[in-house]
Amino acid sequence: MTGTGSGPRDRTRTAQPRRGRADKATAIVQAACQVFGRDGYSRAGIDAIAAQAGVSTRTIYNHFPGGKAELFRSVMRWSSERVRDEQLAQLRRYLDLERPPHPADLERDLLALARAWVGLMTDFRDHFALVRHIYAEAGHIPADVLDAWQETGPRAVGGEVTSTMAALDELGLIDVHGDPAQATVHFMALISAEITQRSYWGVSPLPQEEADRLTAAGVRVFLRAYGSAG
Amino acid sequence: MTGTGSGPRDRTRTAQPRRGRADKATAIVQAACQVFGRDGYSRAGIDAIAAQAGVSTRTIYNHFPGGKAELFRSVMRWSSERVRDEQLAQLRRYLDLERPPHPADLERDLLALARAWVGLMTDFRDHFALVRHIYAEAGHIPADVLDAWQETGPRAVGGEVTSTMAALDELGLIDVHGDPAQATVHFMALISAEITQRSYWGVSPLPQEEADRLTAAGVRVFLRAYGSAG
DNA sequence: TCACTTTTGCAACGCTCGTTGTATGTTACC
DNA sequence: GGTAACATACAACGAGCGTTGCAAAAGTGA
């Protein structure tokens, strides 16, 4: 059927809605984030990404001459920077060290931060799905790409949280037992562990109130272990 | 070289070492566990699995008529049962509820269990790599297969640990604050969170002493939060 | 030694998919 | 309005891979 030999003649079909031209790149990256997050690198097809972006296959190669690999790298950078900025914004919003919280308000603020972060898991579901694929396929991603991603993404956020933990320790609001970095990891683990487990790592999301309950429990446990009285 | 047209004539090559015949099936599953864990479902090739198992491609299809999909399901079952049995064995070894620990020995026993479990992560590296792929590709695995896996694997272990937590609570050794399942999740998260993070989810393993230190820290934090005094 | 099962090598099919070239159509800018 | 940059449709190539059939070879057991 492909060889009817009709040639480029019957191009009568009246143009799909053509938009701008520079934002195509971001549309492609955004669509690629969805498809890579859903299917992973190997399973994800260029055609699927093109369809999702409302763009022709050829356009992808025009914007990303490196093909699938370059596109994936771009998605990693774009998505992790976006989420990192959002996470840091929430951190500064709920734990502004210029105006440290009253001891009585510490749990409230930590809980607000935790809820905001857990909310980001559903707001940026594609991103976290992509992250799962990244860790699963870490052995097939060039080391420098992996390192650069870790540096600008998770490690940047972790560093900021660690600074915050250290500051809270200085203020006597918590007791990090000499290791603010460890307190950071434990905090993040406690607020997300049960949710990620119960929701199949985000595959089947939990009702809001249930997620809130589990988050609050994590914060309480953190404070039992790291509260200044503990 | 394959297309010399010589036909099946020059079969002079003197037979590779032929072994038994029934254990080929387990050899295939074991090899498939390695390859699936390393490469994931899509990337893993039947040829690679056959080579790893020291078996011809055709033999795989003789043992698993369902092809790649059936083989993957068999690997999921086989691997998770193996690890589950090992985890349960360690649990009963270090926390035998027939002979509950002295309060003074609780931390020692919890730490021993935690270290044993963390050790399994390296002993069964292929399995945990496979698990990462399972979670990343959960959307592409039939729901019943996923559920059956969860049931016989993680949930079985979690249930046993939860029973243990409840029993320790009854004995006044810890205080689960009314939710032993939550204590279980938090325990597992705390003992493994920093290790999985620092070791790139197991891609670049940590030195033994470092892993021990982080595990011990996790256990201490757990006891600060869930100790009967807390 | 002789049937019978299992394993193997090999070729081939069919399909998917990444990638590229090219001619045509469309949009933006001056 | 004309020109240059950008997008699209289409076709095609090539490689990889899952899968199957088949006949030779090797092991197994009486």
C-alpha cells in the first residue's frame, strides 16, 4: 500500500493548527518527559513522542540532531531543574531561615513542607516516573551524564535541606546528633516511604487525606527521633 | 561469514560440554535474572540470556513456550521467592519471638537483622536491580502478575515484620504508637535509605564499614522514635 | 546397540524502530 | 508581497530482535 506511486500530489489536507516555532523545542521536551517517564528509554518511541508533542518526527531530529540519546539528556536536565526549583521554592517558603519558626510551630512548618513535597510527586508524576527509570537503567547512562544530573538535581536539593537542618540544630529547634546530612536523608525517607510503597511508587495514587495522614505520621516520627528534646 | 552457503555440512566442531538436561531450566532463569536485572525487559535480549546461561536460544523456547514474557514472569517469581525466604530466615534468626530479647539486647538484635538485610542487597544484587525495573515498568506489567508478585514477595515479608513489631510492642520493648505496619515501613526505610542513596541504588556499592555505620545510624534513629521510652 | 528425548546450529520471517533525504507546504520577518 | 527559516509528509534504508521450523548431533536409558 505504501508504494501506490501517487507521489506528493494529494497534499490537499488543510494544515493542522500550526503554532509558533521556537516553543516546539519545549513542547518536544515536555512530551518526551511524559513518554520516557511512562515507557522508559528503550520502549519509548520517537513516533510516540512526536505524536504527543503534536509535531512531526522529522522536527524532533531538526531540534535534536543527536537523536533519541540527546533528547533524553535534555529531558533529564529540563525536568530535574524544574522540579528542583519547585522543591527549593517550597523549602524556602515553609522554612525561611531569615525568620526561624517558633518551637511550637516547628512541626507545623515541617509538615507543611512535607505535604508540599509530597504534592509535587503527583504534580510532577512524569518526572518521578522518569527518575525511577533513571535509577533502574543507571548502568546504561554515561557516568558523566548521571553525575551532572545528580549534581543539579537531587544533590542540590539535599544540600539545601542539609543546611536548613544544620541551622535548625544551631537554633536548638532540633538535634541532628552531629550529622545534618543524615537527618536530611531520614526526613525525606520518612515522609515519603509509606506513600511511595502504598501507591505502588506512584502508579496508583492515594486519596489526598490518606497521603496527608501518612505524611503527618512521618513528620511526627522524625520529630520523635530528631526533636531537640529527644 | 554466516552466509557462506556451506549449509549444515561442516558440523565438525566438537560438541560443547553437554551437561544434564533438567537443570537447564533453572540455569536459564538464573541467567535471565542477571540480564533482566542489568538491562531491563526491553533491552534484555534472548540471545544475551542464552549466552549467559550457556544454552542455545532454541532451548529457551523449548522450556518457556511463552517466550520472553513467560520467562520474565518466571524470573519474577523465582527471584522474589528466593529473596523472601532468605529475608524471613534472617528475621527469625535475629528476632525469634519464642525467645524475645532482653531490653538491653534489643538494639543489638535489630542491628543484626538490619545488617543481615542490607547484606542481602549485595548478595542478591540482580534481584534488587530487577525490582527497580519492575517498579519503573509497573505500567507495562499485567496487574495480576504485579499483584501476585507483591503478595508473595514484599507483602509477605512486610506482614511478618509487622507481626514482629506488634509482638515487640506487646512485650513493651518498643512503642509502635498503634500502627505496627507503619513502624515496619519506617524501620525498613531508615535502615536502607541512606545506603541506597549513597550507593546510587546499589550501582556503586559502599565499603562494608560505611554501610555498617549507616545501618547502625538508621537503627538508632528508629529506636529514638519507636523505643518504649520515646 | 537402539529408540527416544533433549539440545543445538542455522536460516529465515516479520516486525519494530531509529534515522535520513527530499520535496512540498507554512510561517515569520522585512 | 517576497524571501528565508522552519515544519511536514512520505518513503526508504538498515539494524536489531523475537520467534519458529528443521535437520543434525548429543545425550539418556533399556
